[in-house]
Amino acid sequence: MNLPWTICTIAWTALAVGTAVVLLFRTAPYGRHSRSDWGPTLPHRMGWIVMEVISPVALLGVLWWRFDPDLAALSGYQVGLVALWLGHYVYRAILYPFLMRWKEKRMPVVIMLSAVVFNLVNGGLNGAQIGAISPPSDIPIPMWIGLFLFVAGLLINIQSDAILRSLRRPGETGYKIPEGGMYRWVTSPNYFGEMLEWIGFAMLAATPAAVAFAVWTAANLIPRALSHHAWYKDQFAEYPRHRKAVIPFML
Ligand SMILES: NC(=O)c1ccc[n+]([C@@H]2O[C@H](COP(=O)([O-])OP(=O)(O)OC[C@H]3O[C@@H](n4cnc5c(N)ncnc54)[C@H](OP(=O)(O)O)[C@@H]3O)[C@@H](O)[C@H]2O)c1
């Protein structure tokens, strides 16, 4: 990787650490942590699709622009990485927002814009670095473990999202204690699954940009999981005492 890309990626990762510190003290204002003083809002589903679709578009756009206009020169290994990225975002950007019952829900425009910038940089950096990978001659064991973590994380994330979705009947907006799946052990298994996915992806891709994304995911989701956990304990006297916030038996 050349020097400008290296500097960009290091700065990007450092920003993730700074963001985590801010988020530990100031929870991002959406969902149960919404506040009315974050300016104009837009329909939640529209905001969600726009902000998430940017990531695969940026990844494919940079690959196409910088490396190979018809993408035919990419190795099978590079195509596999792109396929995993696209698989995640088909779920996150397209299926998830239509599965959720978000008819009345709204999102602050500033949250959508900050996620658009995040996904633009993240997708772009990862596209650039996936495009520059030389495929390994064989797949070493850490990469197989990475693939396993990615797939396991995606399944945990999808299952946990589905359990949350099943808690409300049409028209309901309140909160219940989620049960089943990995909710036996943690308050936010959806975030745990998401973190596993991107740690796995970083092991597979072995690029600084993929590591930066794994760090960013933890930087966003660990503070949010801690806020959710404190919120549940505050709202529900019967909230299971043994349940951790996001990492089973640890945190
Ligand atoms: N890679 C990243 O950096 C990143 C960042 C953010 C999110 N994500 C992923 O995006 C997905 C959604 O994230 P999120 O922060 O919106 O998750 P969340 O806070 O767990 O909420 C997910 C959905 O479930 C509903 N819900 C949550 N707890 C509930 C309960 N106890 N009873 C009834 N309904 C409940 C929420 O409603 P309300 O909105 O009304 O609370 C929301 O519609 C997750 O899978 C997460 O991993 C990834």
C-alpha cells in the first residue's frame, strides 16, 4: 500500500478510537436514545437505505474507477471478498429496512449524513485496498477462521434482529425484554454478531482498511450496547442479572 493510503487509513482508525470515547459519554440519538434537539428528521426507512447503500456503491465505485473498468481482472479471492461485502449489505441496506415495521419512525438528518460520510470513506478505502491485494497461493488457517467468524457473525446478527422484530405487534412502539438466541447471554447480540463479522472480514482480507472497519464497528457498537444495557436495567426491575452487555461472559 502506498504512503497516502497508509496515512489515510491510520488517521481513519485513530478517528474511530476518538469516536468511541465521545460515544461513551454521548449516545447517538436514534432509537430509544432519540432526542428532539438534533434538528430536522426524515422517514427512518428512507434514511437507513440511503446511508447503508452508499457503502457497497463506494466499494464497487472505487474498484471500478481505480483498478479495472470491467472488474474482470480481479482474482477469485478478491471477488470472494467483494461478494461477502455485498452479501452483508444486501441484507443490511435492502432486506432489513423492509422487514422492520418503521412506518412512523423518523431519523435526524444529521445522523443520516454522518453515516453517509462514514460509509463513503469506509467503502472507498476497502474497495481501494481489496483491489490492490495479491491473492494468496493457498488459504492459510487464520483466513478460514475469518470466514467462519464472518458467516457465524452474520447468522447471529440476522437471528438477533429477527428476535427484536418479533417483540412488537403491528402498531406497537414499546420495548420488551428480548429472550432466546444469544439474548440468553447478552443484551445486544445483534451488535456482537456484527462485530464478529467484521473481525472475520479483517482476518480474511488482511488489509489495514478492513482492520479499520472492524475497529470502527466496535467503536460504534460497544458504547451503544453499554447504553442499551444500562437502559434495560433502569427500565425493567426483572431484567436478567447474569446477562452481559455485548460480549458473552465478559462485557
Ligand atoms: N457496523 C456498524 O457500525 C453498525 C452501526 C449501527 C447499526 N448496525 C447494525 O444495524 C442493526 C440495527 O442497529 P440498531 O442500533 O438500530 O439496533 P437496536 O437498537 O437493537 O434496534 C433494532 C430495532 O429493534 C427495535 N428494538 C430494539 N430493542 C427492542 C425491544 N426491547 N423491544 C422492541 N423492539 C426493540 C428497535 O426499535 P427502536 O428504534 O424503536 O428502538 C429497532 O427498530 C443491528 O443489526 C446493528 O448491528 C451496524
